[in-house]
Amino acid sequence: MFEDKKICFIGAGSVTEAMIAGLAQKKLIPLENITILNRENQQRLFQLTKKYGVISSANKQQSISEADILILAVKPKDIAESLLNIREATHQKQLVLSVVAGVTTDYISDLLQHHGPVIRAMPNTSAMIGMSATAVAKGTYAKEEDLKIVISVLESIGTVSIVDEELLDAVTGLSGSGPAYFYYMIEAMEQAAVELGFEHHKARELLIQTLIGAGHMLLETKIDPTILREKVTSPGGTTMAGLKILEEYHFQEAIKSAIKQATKRSKELGAIYSEFYK
Ligand SMILES: NC(=O)C1=CN([C@@H]2O[C@H](COP(=O)(O)OP(=O)(O)OC[C@H]3O[C@@H](n4cnc5c(N)ncnc54)[C@H](OP(=O)(O)O)[C@@H]3O)[C@@H](O)[C@H]2O)C=CC1
Ligand SMILES: O=C(O)[C@@H]1CCC=N1
């Protein structure tokens, strides 16, 4: 569906690399159809072109005007500047896909000053291995067929769920930032294991499989997490003793607050940066 299309990434950071790695792994598009550009870091462009076989061109305006799909992957603070720099080279026939946290499709359309299709998505860095949980929402001027193209691009980096745009800030707090919460927990579990006398690599081996196993149990058995937790928890046993400590530290409250705070931050980021250019 997008095999013959030209894709241009605006921004060449972590998310762009994760998406390119996912696309490269699936081999759904010739890598020379993918152009990357950034603000100034030539070393980074060199690194990515060498590693993945994608293209970087000194002629940014040409790369942009020739692209069928523009993927916006800059930080929210840079969205206005980056779009103002390129908008002369963009046109209404291009499909714009933004993965920028907090920034609405309407704001992007305002900056582009045209009514071309804009779609907003929130992937996560597991895109790198084709395992992103991505949510996607159509902007005012995007049609169903635009959404289908974007979904086919995003499916090459993982699963895709369609949501209303209003929910994308919550998606950002939940599954966009989500991998970091799990990594943070694994960091703590590893530290505990080392303090208990484990070699670091042994602890990691056990923890990775524990995380994968728990994920697959949820996926394959479809059993509710509460029931799965109860099955691990023998009365008067070790899990109960561990969970009691998590309760004392208000673990679930902490997780809920973290997700709500990240969601709020996503909304704030959009609001702050749309103040810059109205
Ligand atoms: N990291 C994550 O897990 C996720 C991030 N996101 C979102 O994706 C976006 C990108 O994040 P991430 O990849 O982590 O960011 P990075 O900081 O890693 O990369 C940002 C990129 O944007 C480039 N850039 C900055 N200004 C401009 C400009 N004016 N024109 C062209 N390029 C520019 C930078 O170039 P240079 O280095 O030359 O300045 C850099 O290549 C963010 O909006 C974030 O909210 C979405 C999902 C997950
Ligand atoms: O931390 C951030 O702002 C980005 C958005 C989702 C994941 N990382």
C-alpha cells in the first residue's frame, strides 16, 4: 500500500531510528525510498544512513517536496520552527504523519497553511524491533484512505489502534511513555537482585523472561491481570509478603499518578508550543 511511496522523516532522533529499524526489518519498502533530515547534526545523519541504507540529502527542500509521506518526529518545542522552515516545500497532496507528543493535527494544518491530510500517531520505542503499541487518530482533512496508508506504515513497527484525537495525550502517558515505566521497574528489580547476591547478568536473564512471560500470559490466556496476580499469590506466601510492601508504598497509586501526570504533560506540551505560533 505504501511500498512505492517516498517517505521523508523530519527529525532523526530516537523515534525516527526506531521506526526506520522496524521498517527495515519488515522489508516492506525499499530503504532508498526513505529520506531523513534534521536540524544540524550531520554525524547523526551519517550514522543512520550507514546503518540502515536510508538517504540523507543536502537539498532538504527537494527531499520534502518529492515525498509522498512526511513523518514529523521532532520535539514539541521544535515543531513550529521545523514546519515554518519547510512549509514552502510541502503541498496538499502529501500525507503528513506526526508522532510529536501533545501537538494537535489542527495546529499542524495551521502551520502548514493548507488543507492536506494530517494524521497523528503515538508509537513507542519498541518500534525498533517491530513491537510498538501505536495509537493513531485522523485529523480534520484526512480521509479513510489516508488512514489506511498510515496504518499500513505503522503496522510494520507493531500493533495499531485507532482512537479519537482527544485520547492521544492519554495514549502518550500510557503506551508512549509506558516502556520507560517497565524499564524503571526492572532497574529496581535488578538492583534488589544484585543486593541479594546475584550476578548482574543472571538477574537480568531471569527478569527479562519474567516480563516476557507475564506479557504473553496476558496476551495468550486473555485472563484478567487481577486473576493472574491472584494465581501467583499463595495465601501466607512470598508474593503476598512482597505485594504487602508494594501496597504500603502505594505502588498502584504511584503508577496511576505517573500516567495521569504524563498525560497532563502531553497536553501542556501541545499548549505551550502552540502559544509560540498562532
Ligand atoms: N522517545 C520516545 O519514546 C517517543 C517520542 N515521541 C515523540 O517523537 C518526537 C521525537 O522524539 P525523539 O525522537 O525522542 O527526539 P530526539 O531528541 O531524539 O530527536 C529530535 C530530532 O529532531 C530534529 N530537529 C529539531 N529541530 C528541527 C528542525 N527545526 N528541523 C528539522 N529537524 C529538527 C533534531 O535534529 P538535531 O539533532 O540536528 O537538532 C533531532 O534529529 C517527540 O515529539 C516525542 O514527543 C513519540 C513516541 C515515543
Ligand atoms: O517523553 C516524551 O516526551 C516522549 C513522548 C512519549 C515517549 N517519549
